[in-house]
Amino acid sequence: MPKYLIERELSGAGKLTPTDLKAISRKSCGVLGNLGPQLQRVQSYVTDDKIYCISIALNADLIRR
């Protein structure tokens, strides 16, 4: 399956606690789970004001949902 990079703007992301980041990750994974097994998150990276997620999906339309 193709890999996609998703950029999410989140002011102050780099200052979030590990607990906050885990909560955000759980919510994101829940959304992905509802879309089906053909979309999976692989890895996330946190910068000062953004979170970048690498995901695999059957197509870009699935990512856009």
C-alpha cells in the first residue's frame, strides 16, 4: 500500500505532555479504525506547532476523509 504524509497544525504541539500526545494519538487511531483496515498510521513526528503522521492507505481519497 502507498504511504502518505499527513501534516496537522497544532499550536504548541511541541510543548504537549506525553499523556496529551497519547490522547491525541488514541483519538486519531480511533478515527482511522472507523474508516476500516485499509488505512493505518505508521509513525508520527511532533514539532513546535505541527504533528506529521505517516500512514498507509489504499488511495489518497481514503486519507482525505
